[in-house]
Amino acid sequence: MRVTVRAGDLVGPVWRTLPWRALAAAGALGLLLAAAPAATGAEPAPWQSLLLLRGAALIGALGLAFLLDDPARHLTTAVPTLRPVRQALRVALVAPLAALWWSAVLLLTPSASRPPIPQVTLEAVTAGVLALAAAALAVRLTDEERPGPFVAAALLLTAVLAPLLAPEGWALFVQADDPRWSAAHDRWAVLAAAVAVAGAVCGPEPVGRGRTRRLRSPCGTSGPSRG
């Protein structure tokens, strides 16, 4: 007999297994960075405010790199609910909090030097989606219960190298007064969509692994599990 588990029944258990420490640390650090000019009484230039917002977005993405960490991963593979549903539930639970956090970051940025909100928000969303896609890839390719530290390190390295290695015609990190600003954010939108698709593809458990992984009980018996 097939047992059906509704996604709503998983809200409580998934909520309790979210990496709240990593998320809270990243959120607090991002807010502190955004609030630095107001705290010091400085009047940042537009390029400085943009740099601070990009830094806060990166910090937020580093926190999201831990979102798919699950110390009970090898136990939850036995539940009937597929892994993409469980991962989507994690994202859905955190997304409203992330939106509120980003709104606070924007409000802490001096309005006189604040860059265009839609475009800089697109950059932040892309960074977050990239972190989640990388985490989904790590979960798919490894058996690690907590791949977050590796994913965060890879994301940080990518953020450092991307501005240096990107071709001149594909510049992403441009200033708001740069003529390439609009074209750059067209590329940000394409990148966000491509990364989101890649992350969705990484969601399901590989067929071979799903067929061969078995969950052993304390009594010594075992049975097939699903991803």
C-alpha cells in the first residue's frame, strides 16, 4: 500500500531542520554592512552604496548556501515525498523572511545614493538562486549531510573571480551611471533563469542511487529508499 504524505504535513519537521544559525548569522552580518554608513554618519557615494548592497546580497547568498543542509538527510530519503518537494518547501519557508531581510537592507541604504532598486534586487535574487542551485548540485552529486560550507566557499570564490574573468562585452558588475547598466541586467535576468532551471534539474535523486540506497533499521533489517 502506498502511503501519501502531504507537503503541509512536512512543514513542522522541515522548519525544525532549517539551518537557522547560518541564516541568522548571514542576515545579521548583511544588515550590519548595510547600516554601516548610517551608523558612522557617512554620506556614501552612489558607487559605494552599490558596493555595500552587492556585499550584503553576497552575504545573504552565502547564508542560503546552507539551506539544503539536513543532518537527517539519510533518514528522510525513506519518506514518500520526493526530494524536490522537500527542497522546494525549504525555499518556500525561507523566501518571505529573505524578502523582508532584503527590504530592510534597502531601507538602511541612504536614499540619496541608493541605486535603482529593481536592478540591484535582480542581482541579489540571482546570487541567492545561484547559491541554492549550487547546494542542490552538491546534494545530488554527494552523500554529504551538510554540504553548505563547501558550497559557500565555492560561491565566494566565484564572486571574487567573476568580475576578473568575465569578458568585457559580458560585464555584469557595472555602475548605475554606466551606459551598459541596462544591458548588464538583461544578462543578470538570463543568468537567473538559467541557474534556476539548472537547480531544478539537480533536484531529483539520481535513478541509480535511488534504486541502490537502502535504509537500515536498528533491528538490522533494511529496505529500499526513495530520493
